[in-house]
Amino acid sequence: MTIKPFAYNLQNLYFQLLFWIALFLFGTAKTYGEYDGEVFNQSVIYNFCHWIFQILGANFIYYFLIRYFFDRKKYIEFSIYLILSLYCISVANRIFIVDIAEPFFTHEPKDSLISIFTDIRYLLFHYTFPIISGAFIFISIMFFMRYKDEKENSIKLQKEKTELELKSLKSQLNPHFLFNTLNNIYSLSISRSDKTSQSISQLSDILDYILYKGQKKWVPVADELSIIDDYIALESLRYSDERLKITKKIAIRSSNCIPPLLYLTLVENAFKHGAGKNFEATEIKIELEANEKISVFKIKNTFITPSVHHETGIGLQNIQQQLEHHYPGNFTFYISRENNIFNVEIITPSQYD
């Protein structure tokens, strides 16, 4: 918590040193071209005295008046305090020059305090305008730097928000998937099936995928397909060949990547809302094509009773949101239900980041 403010303050200090030194040198160089000898030396002293109060005035206006009044939209108070502060700083600058600086190089009579306070025209042209000119340049640069920092912070916060939302989606997905899989193992254990150990091994592979690759942003399509095979093998333990028919058509011609668990969720839904709720024969068809341009995944499953949840369940909602996160406006997510066949198709770019 202390490193970032320290770094910011150090950066601000370097900027102020560079800016004000450059401003002073510029004023000195300009004076050098206009005056020579003793007059030039006196003008440098005057410029130095103005320079000190330019620094004080600019920082006071920006860090106090702008921050506490202008930024809080208290424009009337800001205007009043700005006029008063410019007057007070100008008077202080003139007193500093008359009483402290001038005695070192001139023996002319000092201006009286009354004339210092009341000669508004002289204050305005010889003191207020130099303060305003330096402060204006300084504040303009500070506003630009602040806008740049706020924009970068906004982008960073939006990125962090997106990542947190995505993690939230995965935290909803994983327990949902695990719950259904454990139910499958429970059913096998109740029947004292010899395939229980095999199903545990399959689940171990799936959990390993979820815990490690499932937390990555992208995974190869081939890895997702491999874990789908494990999932199908695990689910197939519950059904006979007559009860469940699975066909796959795979054509991977390019090493494309997708968000992890994207296709697996659709396979899970096909089992849950197809074979899981259909006591008759269920058919599931899976097609995957990956080429250099796109990845196309299609899955169809037969069902008997219409299921609204099939179309709006947690799994499909998560897929929609993950696609929007990873491929904003650059994907196809098609869902249809016709003649007791539920069809889902996803088309994504081959590589996207």
C-alpha cells in the first residue's frame, strides 16, 4: 500500500523539478537576449523571485483549489478563492521582492505597504500575470497526466473486473459439473458395480483438467477433446449400448485454442438433459472441425420431454457469457430444438486474444 503512493510522489517530484527548472531557464534565456550586463543580472534576480511564487501559486491552485473545490463542482467557491489567492500571492511576491530581494542590488526608495496592497494595476501586470502564466502551463500538464493515469486505471480496473467475472463463471460451472459426475459414481457404488474404480479414475482425470488447465485462459482444442472422451467414457458406464448411441466426427487440421470447459459443458448438458431424462434410446452426435481460420463444434442429442431448463440452464448461460468475454462480437452461438432434437453450434476464431 505504501509503494505505489511513494512511486507516484517521486514521479511527481521529478516532473516538478524538470518543469520548473526548464521554465526558469527559458525565462532567463529570453531575458539574456533583451538585456546586457548589470540589467541582465537584476532581471535574473527578479525572474528568480517570480519563479518561486509561480511554483507556490501553481501548486496551491492545483492541489488545493482545484482538488477541493473545482473537482467537487463548487465552481463559485473556486472562482472566489482563486481571485483572492492570486491577489494574496501577488502581494506576497511583491513584498518579498521589495523588502528582501531589492535591498541587495538597489538603493531606490521602497514602495509603501499601502501602495503594494492598493496598486491593483501594477500587481496585475507585473505579478499576477507571471503567476497565472506559469500556473496555467503547469496545471494543463497536470490535468493531462491525471487524465492519462485515470484512463490507464480505468482500463486496468475493467480488465480486473472482467477476470473476476470470468472466475465467478468458472466457480459456478465446476461445482455444477462435479455434482452431476458424483451422482453418476454414487449410482454405480449403490449397484456395487465393478466399474466403480474405473469411473473414479476417469473422474480423477477430469478433476485434474479442471483444477489445472481449467484455470487457464486458453487450452488447445485437442486437450478439450481428450477430456470429453474421458467424460463420455465415464457417463457411458451408466448406460447399455442399446440405451445410448454416441457418434463423433472429428477433423482437427490446426492447433486452435478455446476457453477451457467450453465444449465439455455442452457434452455434459447433452447427457444430463438427453440420456439423463430419457428412458428410451438416446442419440448424441458430436462434430468438431478446427482449421486455420475457425473452430466449429456441433452437438445434437435426442430428447422426449421438452425441457425449458435445457435451453436456459446454468451451463448454457455460462457458455454465452464466456464467449462474450473471450470473443466480444466475434463468435456464433446457435441453439435450436426441432423434432425432439436439441442442437447447439459454436463457431469461434482459430486464435483470439
